[in-house]
Amino acid sequence: MSSTTRPSVRGLHHVTAIAGDPQENLDFYTRVLGLRLVKKSINQDAPNVYHLFFADGEGTPGTDITFFPWPKQPKAKPGVGQIVEVPLAISAGSLDWWQTRFEELGVAQHAVEERFGERTLPFDDPHGLRLSLVEISQDRAFVPWQRSPVPQEHQILGLHSIRMWQTELDATDLLLTQVMGFEYVEEESVWHRFAAAGHEDGGGSGSYVDIRIVPSGIEGNGGVGGVHHAAWRVRDEAEELAVREAIARVGLQPTPVIDRFWFQSVYFREPGGVLFELATDGPGFGRDEDMDQLGQILVLPPWLEGRREEIEARLPHLGPPVQRR
Ligand code: ZN
């Protein structure tokens, strides 16, 4: 039996979180973490809020962390039903370099941990989002960003996993393994690891969900410093519709396919309460901008272009990124 006969996602596509001040958000992800701003757009459901996309040199699916900088939102509270951390992959041997960099730049970092055999450095972004850097030894699809302040060999290679808290495992386990094509990998202390491994390019860094079971845990809430949703890669719309149908069959009420212009999206809430998305690999961020010019100007989807003047007037000022200390 080929494992591709069952619908399956291909790993993380992007993670979207809520930030505070947009300029601080831009400065941190580009000048401290060294990612590329690959798209400067707006929240299509709230056009007075930016949507900033940070990724590798070409916006490769799976390398992208995006933000709605939305200082008026309440502060996020980590808890059950939330993604509580976004681990990012770096090459083996880079962690010491990053520790020194974080010290120099005053980034809030925590003790290095060994998780599932991987050296991990947890840290916080300026608005309270918990991230971590995880040393990996495998190759991944990644394009270096030539104008990054981070030397190529230490650059962030993409999303490694998502970590979430839930009160129980069974329902999410069933969704992941029976509907979305994940495999259960292993358990380590209170954490359970799953990997999207249903395709030849699946499994490994970028495909993981780690779930901590907190039976009497208090529900968290989203907001500034919290993750809004995690998106899973599907190759194209046909694959997206197949996974969508499998999700609908178990009663999870996925949305219809929504055109996000750079990809096609379907949203649904997994049984533990976390918002998931399916997102196609294409057409990608080069659809409306030269690859050389990504992120330089405010890009609107065509259906909002007619309102550009009004939309720009309501957005806060956002200048070029600066290095802060
Ligand atoms: Zn999304």
C-alpha cells in the first residue's frame, strides 16, 4: 500500500501570530533573526492591520512566519487549546553563535534544552511570543537571504514544529493520524511528537506537531504574543480538496477554499481548539512582485487595490527596518 493513497499534508506551510508595534516586529524578525520580509500586506479581514510575512530568501513554503501587528489586541495567555511555542530550525553547530548574538542584542533567551535529541534554545520575541532555535542535521528546502545580517551558515532554515497544549490527546491524535496523514513519532516526558510523513518529502524538521497533555490545564487565549493559526502544506488545490473532504467527513466543518492570492487556503479548528489552515505551495510570493523586490512596497490583493488610498491612510507608519539594541 502506498502511503500517498490517503490524503496527507506535507508539513508546515506557515505560522501566523499576533504582534504589537509593527516597526518593532519588522526590526526584530529582519535585523535580529535575519529573515527576509517577503511580503508587506494587510490583514484581509481587518484592512487597517498590516500582515507581514518573514521567510527565507525566496519565501519557500515552510520557512514563513507571518504577523498581524495589532497592539490593540489583549495580551495572549498561553494555556490549553493554544500553540505555546514556535520552534525554528538552524544548522547543527549554530546554537552557540545565536546565544552570543542574543546576549549582544539583549534578546530574552532561556536555558538550552535537549528535546527529542535536539539541542534547543528557547527565547522570546519583543511582544512575548515564545520561539526557539533547534539544531538539525538534515537538509531542508531553504534559500539563503543574501542581504541578511546573519551569515548564511547560521541562518534560520524554516519552521521546525509547533508546540501546543491540550487537555487530552485522543481526538487530536485521531485527526492527525487518521485524517491528515501524520504518524505518531514518540513520547518524551509529557510531550507527544507527530510528523506529517505521508509523502516522499515528508517527515523530519518542518513536519512536527508536539503536544503536551495538561489534563487540568487552564484554557489560554490568543492575542499579542500569541499564535493565531498554523498552516499545513498541500501541493495544489486537488490535494487541498482531498484533505478538506477527509476533514469534513469527520465533522470538523472546514471553510470553503479561500483565495489568499499567494496561496489557496482552507481553515478549520482541530478538536483541541487550535486553528489550522491548509495552504497550497503555489502560486507563491513572486506572483505579484519581482523576486528581487519582495516586501518593499505595500501589496494588496487585486480586489482591494481600488481601496488603496483609504487603506494606506489608516495603516500606521512603517519605515525600513533598523537594528536596535
Ligand atoms: Zn495563514
